[in-house]
Amino acid sequence: MYQASCRFMRFQAPESLSEQIAQHLGQRIVVRDLKPGERIQELKVAGDLNVSRGSVREALLILERRHLVEIYPRRGAVVSELTIDSVNALYDIYIDLLCMLARKVLERWPGEQLGGMMGQVNEMQAVIDALNSNAPDAAERVIEAGFGVMQYAYRLVENPFLEETLENFRPAISRTYYVALDHFRSEIAETGTFFRRLADAAVEGDSECLQQVIQDFGEHQRHQVLSILTEETA
């Protein structure tokens, strides 16, 4: 007999070829291997990856929805520019969404019950400690570890709409986060401080403090990215 609890079961479809191509190209954009304004040639990508141009075209449409490329008539796909306006627009909404996620976690789970989540944060700190070196992929691994903590929070909140909305911002925020980490080595330690403060506020069940920690870190990162863009365009 079909059980009522099964209605909450979520099935994960295998990633399509176009999604895999989009993730591959998206990662190259995040780490600035593909530069802002650079044209992405369908034929070359198809040849390099041994896939059809149709799959590449679909992947580029996915990246356009994620604000990583812009597609123009006759010119094709171009890596989107990071501008002061676009960065401000991104952080305005993303900081608010993270604060909402934090509030929902504390609404559903009292501070003393957040041991599992704190384990994730400790894991994040261990990764950051290990990455305080000149490892070439340090920034990428810190970003991935941070999203691992956020995904754990999704499971605590069980709000698929909030989860999907935040995940849609993941490529764009990864891009700006990488810019900050790549230019300011101290940002890795700053990220560690952020997660320690986050853990302390969560365990204490202090919603206002938790949101302030997120707000402070988000604004700090926004300022770092904007300062880099200003310097690059000077």
C-alpha cells in the first residue's frame, strides 16, 4: 500500500548532457578562464567536448538564464560582464534570501537541536584551515564547502521554493565570491570567521544576531567585489 509519507519523496533525474555542458562552461566562467566579454564559439565547444552543436546551444540557453552569458543575434553567446549595477542587484536579493533561510532554520529547530548543522560548519572550518595554503583550487573548494552547509540548511527548512530560488543564484554568486577570494587571500580566513559567528548565533537561537552576521558578511563581500571591479575599470 502506498504510504502517505511518500508524497514528500523527491526524485532526482540524471543530469542532461546540456546541463553537464552548462556546468562545465559555467565553472570556466566562475574561475575566469572564460573572461567577461569573451565569445563562446558553439562549434569549438562542440568539437572540444565531442558533443553536438544542439547540446551546446541548449547549454548556452541554460547559462543565459543563470546570468553567466548573454546571447546576441548574429554575434552568438558572450560571457556576461560583471558590472557595479549587476553586483549590487545580486547582493541586494541574495543577502535577503539567506537571512530568510536563517530565520526559517531557527523557527523550525531550536538552537540546542542544531548539532547536525554545526557539524557541517565544523567541517567547513576544517576545509578552510586545510586550504590556508597556495593550493591552486583553494577558492573553488571553499565555495563548494560553503554551499554544502547551505544545502544542509535546505533539508532543515524543507521549503522547495526557497531552495530552488537560492540555487538559481548559485552560479552568479559563485562568480563574485571567486573574484573576492582570488584577489584577497585573507577572504578565506574571513569566511572561516563568518561560519564560526554563524554557528555561535545559531546555537544560541539568536535570530537577529544570525541575520546580522549574514548581513555583515554579505556587505563585506559586496564591498570587496565592487572595489575590484572599480580597480579593473579604472
